[in-house]
Amino acid sequence: MKYIDTLREGMRISEVYLCKSKQISLTKSGKEYGNLILQDKTGTIDSKIWDLNSPGVSYFEVMNYVHVDADVTVFQGANQLNVKRIRRADEGEYSPADYLPMSSKNIGQMYEELTGYVKSIKNPYLNKLASAFFIEDQKFIKEFRVHSAAKSVHHGFVGGLLEHTLGVVKMCDYFAGFYAGINRDLLVAAAMFHDIGKMKELSIFPENDYTDDGQLLGHIVIGTEMLTEKIREIEGFPKKMESELKHCILSHHGELEYGSPKKPALLEALALNFADNTDAKMETMIEALRAGGDNPGWLGYNKLFETNLRKTSEY
């Protein structure tokens, strides 16, 4: 199988991929064309069916495995498929495990490291709350370990939520040791909880798409509700601590226009916002550079960073 991350300009392929999205779009001249996103475990690729009336184009739906004959081209620095023929794949032509994007890191090792941070929380109430999720709740643990952190953009793969959460926790732990005045226990706990709402915002793989609650409420509100439910089970949990913890979750996107109901008003909330943004942006750029393959030149304008990107030169 030719995985998406091995495709290079000029290649002609005949492979099976998972159809993640399918839209009918219009060219500038008003002609209809198929606009697809195809996926395997190494990533996704933008794909076009320029001639929808071709006899080689058969009916298929989103989330079908499809067999495609296509040419690999490059558009704005990223690989793209020019689809010549496409049909729904038959059973036996594919193995579903080849189509789930996976974290490149060991999930078991990452989770063990995360639980080490849980045990490092000294405050008894925050420790009990973190333990209730990450050590005692087996259903939560099973789902958290394999969930993605996004539909796209960053950490959109199996284990992505765990990888992102651990990255943010480690950065927050560093902030707590470097900057005076930070309540480490509050910040580390908030880092662990900041994106747990994504487990209900996004469906599991292979769909990995927004749920109704994800569209209507969003992960920030959902995560805050999840915390509230667990806190009610802990007798004597301090009200002020609960409010400060929730504030960190509610403000972790930093700005109202980025989906935060509140802007950071606590030092810990500000630190969490910076850590979350840093880890997300770094992974986003890493994934964008990876999508450029071996191209050492400029990859074209990237709308997320609002600039042209390229890899660093090798000296």
C-alpha cells in the first residue's frame, strides 16, 4: 500500500483510502467538481474529481472506503490527488487498521507519565479529583487514551488528546517552577482537564467528527460540566478552588473570539492559555511541514499561520 505520507508529485497511484469528506464545488467558470478529503493512518490528502461525468466515477458516500486511480500533483505546497477513477471498495480490499491515523508516540508510556503527574499533585482535593478521572474511571481512561484532540489542524489522530494533554501538562509544570506565584497543583490539574470535553465534542474514529453537543456546546463548556459532576462527588471540595479551576478551563483559549467564555484573570489561567496555544501551534506547523514531504522549498501560503512556510535549511 502507498501511504499518503509517501506520495510524491508525479506519481500515479491505484489505492484504497477512507473518504473523510465529500463535497460538490464549482470552478470559477461554474463547472461542478468533486472536492474530497481522503485518509489513511499517516494523514489526509486533498483530492479533486474534475470530471464528475466520467464513466470511471462511481457512487460512494462519506466514510466509505474507496478505490482510487489518481495522479499526485502539488497545489500551494501540499500534495493533492487528481482523481481519474473512483469506486466504493469491496470487502477484502482493505484493512481498517491502515486508515486510523496514530500518534507516533507510545500511548502506554504517555499515559503512565501522565498518571505520574496526577500522583504529584499535593492538594488532597485536586489530587482526588484528578485521580477520579485518570486513575479510577476505567471507561474514561479507555476512551481518553485513544481519542483525538481535533477533527483537523493539530493532534487529529488516535492518541492525539493524550499526547496534547501531556505536552500541555509538562509545559505548565515548567512554568510553575520558573515563574513565582503560580499555584502548581491548580495549574497542573487544569492542564490535565483543559480538553477533556473533546471526548464528547468529537466522535470516535474513524468518523472523528463533531457531535451534536460538540456543535451546540463546544468542548470548553462540556469539559466544565464534566468537572462539575465529579466535584459534586467529593465531599468538602472548596468552592473557591472549584471556581478557580473552572475559570482556567473556561479561559484557556485566551480570547472571546477564539471561543473562551472568559479571558484569563488568574496567573494559572494565563499560563494554561500559553501552554495550550504553544503545543497546538507547534504541532500544527510540524504537521504542515510533514505534509510538504521532501520539498526543501517554500510550501506556499498557509491560512492558519497567514504566511508562507518552509523547512529550516540543513547546514
